[in-house]
Amino acid sequence: MAADPALIEWVKEAVAPLGTIAHKRLFGGATLYCDGTTFAIVAFDALWFKADAQSDAMWDAAGCERFTVEMKGRTASMNYRRAPDDVYDDADALREWARIAIAAGLRAPPKKQRKARAAD
């Protein structure tokens, strides 16, 4: 995976009116957060928005493919959808899709905290 720094900055700038935007590098890509809620990833030089069962119909209607990755000889799918082409040069479109993704992120169950390892 590759995270295009210019794409990350474009998304952060365009989505800033919706909240505090942050990112964290992850496996060569990046995860994007709005006010602490995961809403997108940047991977394979593309933007992928958080999706869920409630928003899938909108993503399907826009023709946005699911994020998949090859892992140990099999294809794994994640709840992210490729951003529509217009978001790369239209800040208003980017914010509209980001709102949908942020809502999906807010609906996601909280991640379980990992237990700390006991000191030896």
C-alpha cells in the first residue's frame, strides 16, 4: 500500500469544515479520522471511505468498489469503498461523501481494548 501525502493533505484541507482531521500512517497507507472517528483510508494511491450495511446502497449506486487486499493467498474485504472520481477535484463532493463515511464510523462498534501484557 502507498499513501500519497498530497492526497492526504487535500482530504484534510477539504474535510476540515466537518471537524478536526488527523491521520496516522498504517502499513504504508494512512487512516484518516474526523474528531477521533475513523472515516477513510488512503491506500494504493486512492481514497477509500468507511462504509457499512446502512450506507452500502449509496456506495453501490455510485459504483464504488469495495476495498480488498490479498492476504496469505486469499482475498480479504474490508468495510471501505473507493471514493468516486469527483472527490479528487471537488471539495463539496468530498465533504458529502465524507459525511456518509463519518456516519458509518460513528455507527461502528467500539474496538475492544487489548489487554496489557503482564510484566515478567
